[in-house]
Amino acid sequence: MLQTLRRIIQEVNAAKDLQQALRIIVQRVQKEMAVDVCSIYLAHNTTRELVLMATEGLNPESVGKVRLTWDQGLVGLVAERAEPVNKDDAPNHPRYLYFPETGEERYHAFLGVPIIHHRTIHGVLVVQSRESVRFDEDAVTFLVTIAAQLAGAIAHAEASGDIDVLLRQGQLVDHRPLQGLSGAPGVAIGTIVVLNTSTDIESVPDLLVDDSAAELKQFRAAVRAVRKDISDMLKRLHATMPASDSALFEAYLLMLEEGSLIDDTVKRIKAGSWAASALRETVLEHVRVFDQMEDAYLRERAQDIRDLGRRVLEHLLGEERKPLEYPKNTVLVSEEVTASMLAEVPPKRLAGVVSMRGSRTSHTAILARALGVPAVMGVVDLPLSKVHGREIIADGYSGRVYINPSKDIRREYKRLQKEEAELTAELQALRSLPAETPDGLRVPLYANTGLVSDIRPSLNSGAEGVGLYRTEFPFMIRDRFPGEEEQLDVYRQVLESFAPRPVTMRTLDVGGDKALPYFPIKEDNPFLGWRGIRITLDHPEIFLTQIRAMLRANAGIGNLNLLLPMISNLSQVDESMALIRRACDELREEGMNVSLPRVGVMIEVPAAVFQADRLASRVDFLSIGTNDLTQYLLAVDRNNARVAELFDSLHPAVLKALVKVVDGANKYGKPVSVCGEMAGDPAAAVLLLGMGIDSLSMSASSLPRVKWAIRSITRKKAQALLGEVLQMEEPQQVRARLNQALDEAGLGGLIRAGK
């Protein structure tokens, strides 16, 4: 049976289109199961109808003509229940529905299984036999497995528009969106240009060479060529955006200077490796480190390494890119859209970006937001081979993507585009205004960042400081721990850029699934492993060096706040504070004028929630990391597509946990901030306002919308709204009530896009 399944699945995957895949299924299943009939019905979820689209055994002329609703027939019963229906005498069942044109009155045994993809019914797969026998368990599981494979093919066909050709035979057209992640806000309507990365760095073979000097010369020439390419991109970007906003390409150039990426490749070449294979090993070594990280912001840096590696490899192998035609309103689509791909499109022609990989923390999304271009990331079901040149709508708010949208959908999104343009103009006027409620409560809004190149966009957004500065990046890009002086330079630059506004720097949060290349850690369950404060307390020499660098960087500026990550025990705070005081004392003994900064604790794990009051008694402030806290409270890996929909910071359990943290901090008069994605959600920000959260920290692009929400709703109204939603049982109910409240407050523009 397993060999049969594999053979059928291989044939289906190799089918040129959905019609051929359906024919293969009905023909092979009928033969392998020795049944008289095998049929496939496709579903329309809006009208809840099913149409016969392929059959082996029934009258072929009935294909495209037989239609039934979900409350009709045994086929409808399968769709209605979303589970198999197995009957030995179908004609005598009360749900049996007779269609004369099919000739099915001769068949008694009936087995139907639903075709389900991401909880959506896409159709029903049916087998029938003349004999009045019940299909055994092996037959049921075989058909369920086939249906599961067919579901993916149908989903891809719907995305590419191929399914429309089939469904029109039954006058049944469906335009379901593909679901991705919001990368940059806005709505893009345009023409798809698919970019394929022809150079696969992982497939480069191992070769040894005799002339290492020649290989080294070729490698350095390739690096120079890529540096020139990137410099040219920078020049093009300068014409459409401030130089500071395109600073991430400066980071690309720095990575191509003498450093671990270049030095490690040079070492491998000198050891006798072919330049291409030496580059491959170095790039993949760096990529593996970043890919293993839990922190989405840092994990996305692997994309930058791959992109640079591919570009250098193209020059090494002498490959030339064919110039592409970019039509007006180009929507760039690829398996992995990189920042450099985006920069190659003429800015006036770029309407949007859709990537099968990545998230809002990737450089592509960051650059898209800086350019004001909508972006949707992580669209895993996108059929790349079939969508080039087709019309597309990319909703950067909801993460939905429509290929060949209907007239009604296009008309609605045209309206949303107009509203978005008006909203953007209104938000721009708020940039210099404070986030203050109508009843006079001021709520500071800060930016989350982790790269020096993010400083200028954060300042331009109107951020009043940095609520979370991730310090991991300098540790990731080296082949050793950075020294005190190296860290000092980075921290000083950040503190000076924002002075006198506060900057909250999180101490090193690596370990477990965020292993450094020179400090590898292997664990069975990295989410619950050796990471954050656990590793730095076990290695005080690392912690002390970082604290000394931060304290020195803060000398004469005085805007530093320290934040301790992954705290789960009170003793960890006590040990950390002892080390911070020790570092301060040592520096003073060395004659440096340093002072103790404010120190806070991140509330990321349930244990910290239930000790919030005791933690508040030991530190100056609490900062809630809602991403990790939600993940741990709900036992949901937010990066796992299969369960990602269960990740919701508006879950009642999460809301009650946040209230408990605020109550605990209030006992000791300590402020509480929120630095997770929840802070950047205007609807959620209203609830946080009602809870008494003192400040919010978010991505720079989210700040104007959150500010608008805060300036429009009084604290009293927010508190009343909080009281309402705390009585609710489902996150969907909470979201609906919050959206209603925003609409009532005249903030419908924040929620309508992508409805």
C-alpha cells in the first residue's frame, strides 16, 4: 500500500495542471482499490456548493454539471461533517441524492472523505462499488491519505487561477486568498514579476585546487564586483529615500570587508579549496547559526548572508543576470525576496513585495516599510511557476494575497487604497505630536531595534527613545566574543544618537537555539534550554564585559537602561544586580566616571508573571515581552505554520497575565512597559492603555498608528473596554470588540484594510 501511495503521489506532483492531477487520482484510485467508481467534487466555500469535476466510472458527461449544496446528498454530508462517511447501502440512506445523469443507481457501497487544506474544505473524494459491503479501515486510511495530498494541489491551483477554468464549467468560481504574514502595511495592486535565484549555493561541489593564489585572486575580484553592485543600488535608493533609511546596505558593504565572512573563506581557499566551495562552506556555516535562533529578528539575518553569498558566487562562476522588464505597478514575487532584489526594481515601478519566506523582521520587510511599499511575507502556498505576469493584490495589513482577483475584490481594494492614502497623510501630521489621550494621559512610545542602521528610521518615526535594543548582532557576526572596546563603540553610537531620550539595552540573549558559531550549544528542547540570563550568569566573564562596555558608553550621556532577559527566578535578579554593581565599582576604581543605570526585568515566562511583585521590589521597571510570554502561556511555537493561528496575544489568558503583572508592579510603584508585537497593534494598545501600562515599544512603522489610537481614546474608555473583554472567552471575540471600539472612535482606517 505504501509503494502504491508513493507512486500516485509522485504522479500527482508531476501533473502539469490540476485537471491532469484530478484525472490521475480518479484513474489510479479506481484501479488500486478495485472499485467501480472514483469521483472528485470541488467545493465553493462562499456558496457552500460542490461540483463534480472528475470521475472514473460515472457518466463523463455529468462532469461540471452535477452540483449539490453541503446539505444535500452523502457527498454534502462528507463536506458538512468534515470527516469520512462509509456506507454499505447508500441508496437507502436518508441523505442519498439521486442524479440520473450519473448512472450511480447501480452502486451501493459508498466511501467519501473530505479534501481539507488549512482547515478549509476544498472538495470531496468518493469511491463506490456495486456490492453492498462496508469499506475496511485500510481503504479508509488510503483514501484519506490521497485526499490530503490532493488538497495541496487544489490549493496551488486556486492560487494560480488554474482552478477557475475547471470551476467555470459548473459556473462556480472561487477567489480564495493565500495567507501570509504582514511585512509592510498598505495595499498593492499590480502585475507579478517572479524572480528566481538561479544560483544555488548549496549545490556547489567540493573541489581541491593546486593554485590557491589564483583562486584567492578570483574570489577577491568577485567580492569587489558585488561591492560595486551594492554601491550602485545605494545610489539608486538615495534618489527615492534619505541615505540614512537605506543604511542597511551599508551593513552589506561592511560584511564584504575583512571579517569572518571574508576571512573564513580566505582561510579555506588557502587550505586548498576551490573558491566556490570555500564560499559555500563559510556561508552555510553562518546561515546555520542564524537559522537556529528563536528570535525572529536575528534569525532573518540568515537571509542577508545567503543573498550576499549567492551574489559573490554568481561572479565567481561568471553567471550573468538577464535584465528583467519591470512593468508599471510591479509586484515583486520570489521564494525568498531579498533586500537587494527589491533595490534593483526602478522605485517608480515598484508597487509591492510578496515572498514565500521571511517575516516582518527581515531586511526586505524593513526596506519595504522605509520605501512605503506594501509587503506580504511567508506565503508558503504560492505557486511560483504559474503566476508570472498575472494580476495580484497583496494586502500588507492582513497578509492576504489574491491572484487574478475578481472584479468585486479589485473594486473593494481600490477603495481601500484611496482610504490608505488619506490615512497616511493624516498620520504624517501626528509625527511631532505626543501620544497623549484626550483626557491628558501621556504614554511614551519607543522603538524596538537591534541594528545601527535602524537608528535613523526610528528617529524619523517620532520615537521618544528605544524600548528594546537587542545587543546580539555584534556577537553573531564575529568568530569570537567581541571585546569590551568593540562593544563600547556600538553602544556609544546608539546612546549618542538618541540622547537625551532613553535607550533600554537588553543584555546578551543567546544560547539554546541561538548558539554562537564559536560557542555551540546543542539541546533537545532549546525553547526551554540554556539561554538568556541563564547562560550569562553561568559565564560572568561574558556578562561583566558587556556590562562594563554599556556603563562606559553611558558615561557623560546618562540615558542607558539595562534589561535582563529570560528571568524565571528571583535569585537570577539578585546575582545579576550583584554583578552590575561589581562592574560599576571596578570602573570607578579605574578612575572612570560611571553610574548605575536603571535596571529592569523582562517578563517573558509564566513564572515571572506570578512573581511580578517580588521582581518589582528588586528592580526599577518591568518590561513585558508579549511574543515569548504568549508563546509560553499558550504552548504555541509562533514560527510553526501548523499552529501559528493559535498564537494570539489577545487570548484571555494572556490578557489576564498582563493585568497580574501590572498589579504586581503597582504594589511597589514601578512602571511597566510592553515591548512585544502587541504594543504595535493599535487595538491591543488601547487595552494596554486600560491596564495602566506606562509605555509601549514597537517597530518604527507601527508607531504612527498606535499614536493615533492613543490620541483618540480616553483612558476611562480604555479601562471600560478592558473590563468588557476580560469577561470574554475567545480571542476572536476580543478582537471583534476592539475593532468595533476603534470604528466607533473614528479609527476605522486602522482596521478596514484587509477585512
